Amino acid sequence: MAFRGGMKPPVEAGAAKPPPAAAGKGAATAPPPAAGVAVPPQLGKVPSRSAPVAPGKGPAPSSSAASSASASPPRTTPSPTSSSPPKSSAAAASSTSSSLYPTKAMPAPAKAPATKTATTAAKAPAKSASSGTNSTKLTHLDAILRPNLVTEGLRPSDGVADMTHISGIDVEGINQNLEVRYNRDEIYTYSGSILVAVNPYKFLPVYEKEFIQRYHGRKMGELAPHIFATAEAAYQNIQNSETNQSCVISGESGAGKTETMKFILQYLCAVSSSVTKWVENQILEANVILESFGNARTIRNDNSSRFGKFMQVCFDNNCEIKGAIIQEYLLEQSRISHQSQDERNYHVFYQLVKGGDKNKYLLEPMKSYTYLNQSGCYELVDVDDAKFYEELCMAMTVLNIDEETMTGIFSLVSAVLQIGNIQFQDVDGESIRLTSKDLETAKKIGTLLGITPEKVQQVLLTRQIVVRGATTTIPLRFIEANENKHAMAKSLYTRTFSWLVEQINSSTNPGTFSGKFLGVLDIFGF
């Protein structure tokens, strides 16, 4: 159990009390805790995003974020989990953060297992009475050594801000403590150097500029638990120790990891006094592009990140932001060709169909695309895809993507949708051919990609092998052709996504100031 500076650990029940002369003396001062973010397991469906409403990235298993004196992100250290924790999310949305899909406040699940567990624990205090006598002695001792903890309480039913101060903590105690604080709209709770966040399912004005100013320059633990306290702790470690820091944000799909990352970036940009508005906009607008091409609706929430990323926010010798570097990995490719019931493909497809130039990009009604009509979900509640298409175009402009390149990107996205409409006709079990409708689709694909329809047909119907320098063309069977079609669509989209990340890095490149950084690792959920 961790204790902060100037405090002695409590005496356990039955243990000999220290002599009075030792009270308050000789207590070792612990070093300031490392930064951390954690998200407990999730329950129920999470709402869609809405700025400035709390993130709808939904519940998640225990997730951890630690500040580490390392140039590479540390391993995730899971926090205690429960089979029935409260509703959870990594953070709530800010009105000043860049958010592509706002979160809509939704009521909490009516009968959450965690609530049941916590209620059971509350109705049966005898179960936690094992620490009853001990708690009395601890309270008496803390009245002298740690009076602030007497006020806060040392029992889960008191809603303690730091769960390491609770005596005899267990899974039920963790759930009860989080629930008590949740009911008081205190969504953040410390567990040592780890920050646990519970989704409030409503707007909480705790991310405004006044909160940034309040936490700036304060040590972790001086004020109420908050994501800004975690960001400030990591920032102070960079200033004081001259070593790189890493915050690891992990959790199940929909836990709010992406929103939490944006809060950290928002805070760092705000406290770095000399960062130019242009650099700040580029760093924040990069999230708009990444969310559009890398996020999608799942059954858990409306803006689930389907890839992982590690962002290095780089500083100069005066700890002022000079740029950022993004590393992306493991984009979910299967979603491009198939979506489960009530889920959606990546946001950019719907944005393009709703807001793009129909003649320029040869767009058709949304329900006519095979890659979009499988799940039966086309729109999100309170989300205007056409409006977000305009915001996407603006973000690309901020990231120095010119009009011609932008046109090429959206043409390729439209071509991916057309590829999914190719059906094929089996000839004799050994070869296939294109139907009359397929020929029209192949012509559109060629126009969008800038190649001839004949070349498109060749790629769709045959494959080539090279043996001893000689190239042989082999016709594809029906099943092979369908798999080849999906592979081509996935390859085009994945390479486009990777190119966009490279373009973002070229715009936000810190130049020679890449040696000192604060890394934020957003581990996508499963």
C-alpha cells in the first residue's frame, strides 16, 4: 500500500503502537507519484460522442496509464478488475477538444451487475467488518498523523479519493467506492499512481480552461483526482527529471481511450505557453483525420477506435511543444469488407456519400453499396455526416494536404466502395466473367483510380505468377475472385490510411526537437 510524503502507514490491528515520541517524526517523504490513467471494465452500451458531453467510448476493463522514465511506452499494468464493475469510461468530452463524433449522453443501464454487487456490499457491512476494529484504530491514529484522511474516510462507503487509503480493500470494496463517488458526480478516482474514470453519462463541466489553470503547477494528489492531474504530473517529470515520459491508456473497446488522449493533448497544448496556435491546431486536427479514417460504430459505442497509436509530443529544452510524431499500427482491415449487425464501416465512407460531390466521385445511394448495407445501420443519432465531411476537409487543409491530393484520396475511398459491388458470374467452375452491371462498375473504378477499365478487369479476373522470369496469367475461380476483390479493397484503404499518418507527421514534425517527448499510447480495445 502506497503512502504519500510525510505520512506513516497505519498500524494494523493487534500490532504494537509506536511510542508517542515517534509520532509525526522521521516519516520518509515518498517521491511524487507517476502519471497514470485507468479504466475499469465496462457495462452496457456506451453513447455516441457529443462535444462537450462525456465521451461515449463506453465501459472498459481495467486500464492503466503510467508515467515512465523511458523513451518507449511501458507495459500496461492492469488495475484490479471485477466481473461486475460500475459503468466506466476513460474521460468526459471537453468543449475545447477536437472531436469528430460527439458523445450523446445516455442513461446508465438499469440493472448493472456492478450496482448490484456494490449494493449487496452496502447492505451487508458485516462482511467488511473484518476491518471494523482495525478501522477504528486507524481513524484514531490518523487523527494525529493524517487528519485529512479522517475527513475523507477510510471505508469504501465513504467514497475515498485514493483507494490505496482504504483498509482491507477487495473487489466489492472497489466497486462500492467507485459507485459512491459516481453518485456524487466524482468520476475520477486514484488507485496510487493510477487514475480510474467512470463514465458519468451526462455533461460535467470539468474540462474548461479554469480547470486547466487550477491543475497547472500542482502536484498529483493535491487536488481532486482528474485527467489533468495525470497530464500535469507527466509534464512536471519532463521538466524536473529531464527524462522522457509515457502515459499508457488501455482498456476494452469503447472505454474512452481516444477521448482521454485528446484531453491530455489539450492540456499539454494549453500549458505550453510558447506553442503557436498553428502547431496546436495541427496536433489537435490530426485526431479528426485519424478518427474519420480509423474509427467506426460498434455495438459498444458510436466512435470506437479500430487501430492503435503512439503519439510522441516533442518538447524543446524549455519544455515547450515543438511538434508531434504519430505511429499507427494494426488497423482493423476486416471491417472494410464486413460489419456485424448494427455496426458501421469507417466513418469516412458515410461522410463522403453524404457530403461529397456526387458527380466528381461517382457516388450512389448509401444502401446500394455492399460494403455499407450489410449491418442495416447507416446513420448515427444526432450526428450529421455531411457536416463532419466538411470538418474533415478543413482538417486536411490544416495538415497541408492540397486540393488535388484531397480529391485523389476521396476518389480512392469511393473506388473501394465500388469494388465491393462487383459480383462475378461463374462460367464452368474454373473461370469467371463480369456481368453487364459489373462492367459498368469496373468502368467507374477505372475512372476513380485513373486506370483503364481493361486493366481493372484483368486485376479482378486473373492472377499472375512468375516462374524463372516468365510471367503466367491464371484465371481465378469464383471464390478466389471474391477473396481477391476484398483483398484489393483492404490494401487500397490501408495504404491510404498509412499515407495519411505519414502526411500528418510531415506537417507536425518537430525537426531537431524529437529527443525529449511525452509519449501517449492508445492501445485499441478488442
